[in-house]
Amino acid sequence: MLDISITENMTLNEVIRKYPSTIGVFNRFNVDSCCGGARSIKAMAEQDKVDVKTFIDSLVEAAKAGV
């Protein structure tokens, strides 16, 4: 079984590079993963008013589906 590890300290670019299937989550949450890709998930969540746990859970689910 593949270990999916996504933390709030990872940058958006890191997540997309490691788990390309997560790009839809960024779109669904209206998160700019292009120009804002160097931000950490935590910084993005604070700035864009996104619940960190919900966002990370959604990323993990998408990453698992893409494996």
C-alpha cells in the first residue's frame, strides 16, 4: 500500500508534483496553484479562508484515487 503523506507545511507545488491527481482539489476549492504554488498549504488556507483539515483530507483522497 502506498503511503500518502500531505502536510500543511508542504507547498502547493510539492503536492501537485508528488500527486498530480490532486489538481482537481485545488480547482474545487478555488485555490490558485499556479501563481500561488510556492505557498505552504497552511499559508494558503489562512489567506484563502480554507479549512486546512478538510483541504488536506480532500488532497489525500484524490492522491489515493490517482495511484
